[in-house]
Amino acid sequence: MAEKRRKFDAEFREGAVRIVAETGRPIAQVALELGINDTTLASWVSRARRAGGDGVLSVPEREELARLRREISVLKKDNKELAMERDVLKRCMVLWVK
């Protein structure tokens, strides 16, 4: 006969995910201590990480991180252009010296 499927409330799931995120212990170890299947806990952790709910960064911090990443992208493009201009000037200087 099939086993009855256990249901876990949202508070329990969030607490289990928080234990994994804050302690850094392996998912299998935490699952064993809580008496749940390790694949179940792994799916909860994976879902929380994809949703950004692992509690590491707050919403303003995530927004600032996105802004800084955009700025870095722009600076990389500017840096490439400056390197090309420098190379052209080096070549011109060599021709001028000759």
C-alpha cells in the first residue's frame, strides 16, 4: 500500500532552508536531523536560492548589486575603447619618430 504523503507548512520549510543557509551544513545532514527526505530539502533550498530568498542580500542590496554590475559592464566597454586609442597613438608615435 502506498504511503501517505506528508505535508509541511511554509514556516517549517523556511526554517529548514534557513538552517542550511546559515550554518553551511550539508543538506543531507540537516534533512536527517529534521526527519525529512534529503531530496525534499534540496528542492526547497534550490527553490529558495532561485527566488533569491536565501536571506543573504536584502532588496536594496540586490538593487545596488544590479546597478554596480551595469556600471562595470559600461566601464569594460570604455576600457576597451581607451586601449584601442592608446594602441593607435603608440603606432602614430613610432611613425613620427621614424
